[in-house]
Amino acid sequence: MDDVTILEAERHRIQELEFEELHIEEEVGGRDATGAGSSDDFTFNPFLASLHTYLGEVEDTHHRLAFLDGGAVLNLPLFFLEGVVLFPEATLPLRVVQPNFISAVERALVQVESPYIVGVVRAYRDSDSDNRQLRFATVGTTAEIRQYRRLEDGSLNVVTRGQQRFHLKRHWIDVEGMPFGEVQIIHEDIPLRTPKDAFGKLPPLSNLRSHRLSCVPPSNSSSLGYGHNNSDSDTNLEESFDSALSSAGMRIHQSALNSCYYGYNAMDESTSSDDDMLMSQTEMRSTRSHLSESKGPLYLDTGKNVDNTTSEIGTSSDLAKKGVGSKSFWKNTDLNQFHKAPRAFWPHWVYRMYDSYCLAERAADMWKQVVGAPSMDGLVRKPDLLSFYIASKIPVSEETRQELLEIDGISYRLRREIGLLESFDVVQCKTCKTVIAQRSDMVVMSTEGPLGAYVNSHGYVHEIMTLQKANGLALIGRAIVEYSWFPGYAWTIAECASCETQMGWLFTATKKKLKPQSFWGIRSSQVGDDTR
């Protein structure tokens, strides 16, 4: 009788466990379906997350260090962080619990050469080796200590902000066990802009229509521009154009020349707008068609010999018969194609491919489409800051973000970011490639953007991207309110249902009036790039 009672109790307990598991799965599925809700229901203040209030009260250092000169070499205390890539102007919170790192922060506060400055370098495991040896990136970022507080147990809560990129020349552990490194500050270039003298405006079209074009045909080949005089004038024109350029203008001019020279037909035109390309091609076709039909003095067939130019161009009587130079001729001609006259060899869209301000405008527009950000006009006027801002927030793997950090040149970094934004479509697990969310599932829960760095109570820093809904994740354990990165939300560990990799956390509101009621925080270190 006792055995029967025990068996019945076990069956009842198994049924309860199965029902509880089913209830959890249904709850997760419901959260995935509902998501964060529309922006009209958004009541959470994103400014709270950027304050990192979970660290408690911290004191402002009231110290702002001037930027170091590019090329400067100095020794800094180093923080090697796994899964973290710090960019200039990005915020990095730290919970310092290990004695050697506590000593490193204390040394940074009193050092004379560069006070309140530490170096942050990404650490990663070598996937090619069997023992997964820990390696360090060669490019990092200086971080200025903005706020800190010493706790009763001796640990430190620190808030830092990225300043300047550097090359890590060498690193070591000093006699006190503190990690140090010799770094060289990277000299940042200035934004490239299309030379203002590369293209000039012609007189108003009304002025052209009101004047008769003088069409006296040349009498010999030298007057056609085939003699030494023409060569000298072209040389002088080119020299005058080059001499008028600033150093930045000359660099973008040379970039355009090199790009077109080494493979004009295979040139990457992805960053030039379709409208510019269509207009350029239309203007070229219309100009060629008009000039070839008119056979006027502007038309030269380079495939013919110079001796035959008279017969190809025609005599003055032939030109008069065709009406070239008459008012009716110009009335029937679309003069908009001559609105902008190139003074450089390459067309306008080639320069736009490397113009930092044009690239910044396009990158900002694409970024607003991804996260629904407000106006970014202030950053568009500062392409260098915009390139770092997007690089620090773009939801890609840490390997790709480290690649962005190592790119020298504002225009090249923006071009790479534009390509990533164009290809970014899904968020997937790095281990098993399971699709977790779509691009449209991103939600901004902090003024820092959809991706930010947070530190837990044990000192581990996590960069997470926030999503309003996700699929293929399983919840582990119960919801915890303590040490939540988002005030008013409890967090629950979430792992990939396929490979059981710890992907991040589900944040659920503790009050019914708080919207969104739930969202997901996914670790960027566990996200794989979408290569489809």
C-alpha cells in the first residue's frame, strides 16, 4: 500500500514538472510574439540605463585630460577584457575586484605622465589552437577615468570613457603584479572633402541662351589644339588645379585617381548613389549623341587622323547650314547637362566615394533606418566621431568591431560600416548559427544606443544588444531584481536552445505600467556575423 502511494506521488510530481515546463515554454513564446510593443507604449527612460545606477553612488573625478599628440609613446596600466571592444567616445563601466587591477587603477589616478588614463585592449581565445590560448589585440583605446568609488570590501566601481586609439607595442607584468604596456597613440587623419575647385559652376543658362556662339572653324591643326601650345596649356591647367588644393583635398584627389587607375571597370560604386550614376550616364549619352549629330566644333573624333579633321568637322558653310550657333539651335538644346563643369579629370561621383562628409550623411541615414534614431546632423558634421559612434553600436560580432577599430582613415571606416549596414539582416548564434532575431527586432533601451557595455557584480564586462523579441532561446533559473542594468526590470539567464550557449538575458518589467514589459539583452561576443 505504501509502494502504491509512493508511485502515485511520483506520477503526480512528474505531471507537475511537465506542466511547469510547458507553462515556461508558452510564456517564452508569448513574449517572443508580443515583443516590446510600439514606441507609443514606451514608458522606460533610456537615460537611466546610461547612468549605470547599479554601481551605486560614484564620485566625479572632475578631471578632463587634453588629447595626446599622435605618435606619442607612453606606458599605461592595461585592462585586457574578453568580449569588449572599446571605441573613442564610448562609455565603459568597470567593477574592479582583483587586487592587481585595483592597484592599476590607483596607479592611474596618481601617475604624472598621463593621469586618470588606462589602456583597454580586447582579449580573445585562439580558436585555431587546441588549448585556446588567450591572445591580445594589437590596437586598443585609452580610457579616461570619469567616476569611481571605493567600496567597503576594497573593490572599486569605475566609469570610464574611450579617448584615443593606440598601437600596443609591448606589454608586461610589473613587480607588483600590475599589467602594463607600452603604447603609441595613433595619429588620426582629418575628414576628406571633395576639392572645392574640382568642379565649377557655369554662368546661368539664361545668359547662354541670350548670346550667339561664335563658330569660326580652325584653319590648321595647331589651332585645333594639337600643337605644343595646347599641351603646355593643359599642363599649366593641371598644375594650377593641383596647387590650389589643400593637403586634404589632394589626398582625396589622389584616392580617386588611384581607385580609377587600378581597375576603372571593376570599381566599387556601392557608395555612390544611383541617382548620381544615372544622371552621369544620362548626361554622357545625351552629350555624345548631340555632339555626334551636330558634328560641330566641339566634336573631335579621336579615332581619326589629324589630317582628316577638316573633313570630319566640316567647313563653316556646312556649320551654318546646320544652324550651329544660332539661337534656335540652343533653344532646342538641354543646357542643364552643362550646369556643372568638371575641372578635374574624374566625374563627381568618383570623389563622392571618398568624401567623408558624403559618406557620413549616407551612413547616418542608414543608421536611422536600423534603430530609428533621431536627427544626427551634429555627428554628420563630424565624420570622425560618427564613424566611431556607429562602430561602437553596430550589432556585429566583436571580431568585426575590432576590425573597424583597426581601420585607419575615416572614409575607409565609413565605407566598411555602410557595407555592414547594407548586409545586416539577422542576429544569429555564433556557435550553431541559429537565427535569433531579425534586424527589425532591435530596440533602444539606453541613450548609448542599441549596443552598450555593462558590468556584473563579479567584475565581468558584457557588451549586449537589446532586442524587443527573440526566438530559439531557453530561460534558466528565476528572475532576479538585484544588480539589474535596467532599473525596474528583473533579469533571467537565457541560453541558445540548440547548443546551450549562454546568449544573454531576458529582462521583464517588475511593474505593469512599465513599457516595454519585456526585452532581450544578447551578448555581442556570442553573436555571429550574417554571411549569407
